Amino acid sequence: MAAEVSASTADRPPAYLAGLHLTGRRVVVVGGGRVAARRIPPLLESGADLVVVSPRVEPSIEALARAQHVAWLARDYAAGDLEGAWYALAATDSPSVNTRVVAEAEAARVFCVRADDGSAGLAVTPATARRGAVQLAVLSGGDFRQSRRLRDELATHLPPSR
Ligand SMILES: C[C@@]1(CC(=O)O)C2=NC(=C\c3[nH]c(c(CCC(=O)O)c3CC(=O)O)Cc3[nH]c(c(CC(=O)O)c3CCC(=O)O)/C=C3\N/C(=C\2)[C@@H](CCC(=O)O)[C@]3(C)CC(=O)O)/[C@H]1CCC(=O)O
Ligand SMILES: NC(=O)c1ccc[n+]([C@@H]2O[C@H](COP(=O)([O-])OP(=O)(O)OC[C@H]3O[C@@H](n4cnc5c(N)ncnc54)[C@H](O)[C@@H]3O)[C@@H](O)[C@H]2O)c1
């Protein structure tokens, strides 16, 4: 519903769409809740070198840490945690922590998503689908429900993977 989209997200110039090649590149996820758990698998699929900073994490993230697919720092975010990162997610349930993460990202020129307030982030997460080499991504200026719905419709047109 358009009314639920934050005006400042919708009023921004459109985001520039790009595909990030992340193999071996550090991506820092601050917060290990449900949003992080949803976004980590596609980041891993892209080969990212993932670091999760969060005192608690969802069971799926804990399992990835145990299998050494992600590095989990089981503590609160601290300034400097984005060092060496190419991309970051501020995905804690604390707006003030997310503000600090985005401020560090801005200073370090790291593109960073802000999960609780997309209008304050440096990047946004599209609704995506993939079949083989073909990928689609939908952004709707913050209207994630529309993005999800369009993604589901468009995904039915993806060619069979070869
Ligand atoms: C597309 C998708 C991708 C993904 O996340 O993978 C995505 N959100 C999804 C789901 C989802 N989002 C939310 C809920 C729980 C509520 C509910 O269900 O009603 C659920 C459902 C769930 O979590 O299950 C709430 C929410 N989302 C944002 C805010 C803050 C704000 O409005 O600024 C709040 C309120 C938080 C609060 O209340 O505090 C912000 C953003 N969410 C974005 C992307 C970016 C916009 C991209 C675009 O233009 O479309 C943006 C701006 C920034 C970002 O985070 O990148 C994915 C669906 C695709 C899929 O299902 O595959
Ligand atoms: N963008 C989206 O798609 C979307 C979807 C749902 C909710 N949200 C918003 O994003 C936020 C996160 O949502 P969620 O469902 O993942 O929340 P959640 O409660 O499942 O997880 C929050 C995580 O943040 C961690 N955390 C808290 N303080 C921290 C700190 N100081 N340093 C590091 N980690 C810390 C917690 O340990 C927990 O793992 C919520 O505030 C909500 O407003 C966004």
C-alpha cells in the first residue's frame, strides 16, 4: 500500500541498479535476526566473505557459523566493525545502533542497507528471483509488498535454466 511507504524513500532519485560481484569480499551484517537470516543466503551464494556482528543470532545463522560459512562475532556492534567491508547491512532492532552503522558506512564509503529506515540507507535490497544465469530484481521506492508481488509475477517468465 503506497501510504505505508516512507515518503522520503519514494521521493529520492531512483537507485542505480548494479550486480555486485562479491567473491572473497567482506560483507558485514550487523544484527542477526530474521532480516539478516533472510539476506545472508543470497550473499553467501554470491561468494561474499561474511561477518555477522550480533549478540544473538537466528538458529539458521548459528548453523552457518558452526559450519564456518560465516564468521559470527557474538557481541554488540562497535565502531570500526565495517573496516575492510565492501557492503554492509544495518539490520539490528535498535534504530540508534543502525544510525551508527550507517554513519560509519558513510564515512568509510561502504554501501550499506538500513533495514528499519530505508530512506536513511546507502543501498536498498530488491525482491529477487534467479533461474540459472538469469536474475531479476525489483525495487519500488520502498514499497516492498509491490516489489514482492511483481517479482512473483515476473519470475513465472524466467527461462528454464540451462
Ligand atoms: C523486497 C524485500 C527484500 C528482502 O528483504 O530480501 C524488502 N523487504 C522485504 C520484506 C519485508 N519488509 C518488511 C517486512 C515486515 C513487515 C510486513 O511483512 O508487513 C517484510 C516481510 C518479512 O520480513 O517477512 C518491513 C520493512 N521493510 C523496510 C522497512 C523500513 C522502511 O520502510 O524504511 C520496513 C518496516 C520495518 C518496521 O516496521 O520497523 C525497508 C525495506 N525493505 C526492503 C526490501 C527495501 C525496499 C525495496 C523496495 O523498494 O521494494 C527497504 C527500503 C530497505 C532494505 O531493507 O533493503 C523483502 C520482500 C521480498 C521477498 O519476500 O523476497
Ligand atoms: N527491511 C526489511 O525487510 C525489514 C523486515 C522486517 C523488519 N524490519 C526492521 O528491521 C529491524 C530488524 O528486524 P528483524 O526482524 O531482523 O529483528 P530481530 O529482532 O529478529 O533481530 C534483531 C537483531 O539485532 C541484534 N542486535 C540488537 N542490538 C544489537 C547491537 N547493539 N549490535 C549488534 N546486533 C544487535 C539482535 O541480537 C538480533 O539478532 C527491525 O527493527 C524492523 O524494524 C525490516
